[in-house]
Amino acid sequence: MNRAIRVAVGMAALAALASQAGAVQLRYKFHAGDAHTYKMTMKGRGETSSSAMPQAMRMEMAIETVTAQKVVSVAEGGATAQVEQRVKTGKLTFLAGGDWRSSDLPQQRMLLTMDTRGRVLQAQATDAQGKDIMGASMQGVDWSQMAAAMAFPEQDLKVNDTWDASGALKMTGMTMQVQSRSRLLHVLTYKGRPCAQIRTAFQIPLESLMPKTSGQGPASNMQGKIAGELTWYFDHAKGVVVDETGKIQMRMKMSLTVGEKTTDTTSSMMMNVMSVLQD
């Protein structure tokens, strides 16, 4: 082997080692009793127009919640855990009839069985009185981060790697499909933590919320989707989400036919979202 070939082989080997060294494994890490608190704010505006209304109706709203998250138990080997999420405080402020109004959001408790990749294997939600408020459990969807579909892939990741996630979000009386694509943007130090910076684009078709009907009664159908893009930071040493920011957009068109009269309604809303780890 001449020197040029030896140098080329050596450089290729070094490049391969550098590539492996730059890879990171993204996994949630569960320890019974671990607790975190998140503050989430969501601000949105939009409008609704209808063939039954003389002019479009403007909408504005803001939501602020504080959610406590706690690891209740960890399965042997640490592959799965039960995680409790409890809404401690929440307030909705909205524009209605030209006036701003506000109301407290109900306190809710959600118990998730999830694996280290962030996939939710089972979920149960209850209200403050312990009554089931969600119905059927969900398989394969990360409910705790449902909008972003943040389940991690099996393989280690390098900067600019992408991965897809999808699943069925099953709730009482309906099933919604969630699709997402994520990209690892950077591995960096963020707020003093070793973090992966990730961008996730997702969409949720809304047709299943009101399936088409036929017969003697009213006929209705809905078209539209929820779509958004979030940038989030994941502490890969501690295995916990730190911050999330982004935008979510909803567009929907609904038609309702009663007899020979059809009413078309179109709604759209753009929302800014931020979730920050408090402790």
C-alpha cells in the first residue's frame, strides 16, 4: 500500500470515528419520585366566517397553565414508567362579544405509561373528582407532547439527522392521526445544560372530528388540519424536556345541510406557544 492510499484510509477512519463520536442517544430517563414543573403560555387570534353571518367574527384567546410532572413508578430495568401530569393552575382569557372575559381551567390529572423513547403506551385522564374524562387509552402516541409528536427514534442521531413519527390519537368518539418530522439542529449547552436542539413539524387532519353523514337527518362534513412547527431543547444527560417554542395554525371548513339549505363555516387561528421548565 503506497503512502497516498495509507493517508486516504487513515483519513476515512478518522472521519468515521468523528462521526460516531458526534452521535447522541436521545432518551427519557426515569427515576421514581423525580418531579418537574412546566409553565405553558399560548396566545392566538383568528376569525370565523359563515354563510349564516353577515360578517366574520374575530377571535382572540390566551391560555396559561402550570403543570406538575412526577415519575410515580419505574418498571424493572427502567424501560417504561408511569408518569403523572397534574394541571395545578390554569386560566383562559378570551374575546367574546367585544369584551374580554376569563375563566379558570379545570384541574386535571393524567397518568401515562411511557417508554424511554417518549412513546405513550397507555394514558388515563381524570378530573378533580377522579372521573375519567378521556375514555379510550391511546397507543403509540406521546400524549404528553402530542402536538409535537416527540417520540425519539431507535438509532443514535447526528446533527441534521431527521426522523418521522406517527400514530393514532384515540379519544372518546373520535380518532385523529398525528404525523411529524423532526430534525436534530444542534448539540449545545443551553441554560447550563447539555441539550439537543430539535425542530419538529407536525400536522393533525381534522376530518375525523365530524365524519360525513347521510340519511333523513342533517348531513355534515369537515375538512381542515392543525399544523405547526416547534423548536425544543432536550437535556440528553438528564433525559428531560427543557423548553419549547413555536407556532400552531388551525384551518377548518365545515358544511351542514338541513333539508335543501347548506351552511358553510370557515375558521382559522394562529397560536404562539411557549413551555418552560420551572424546576
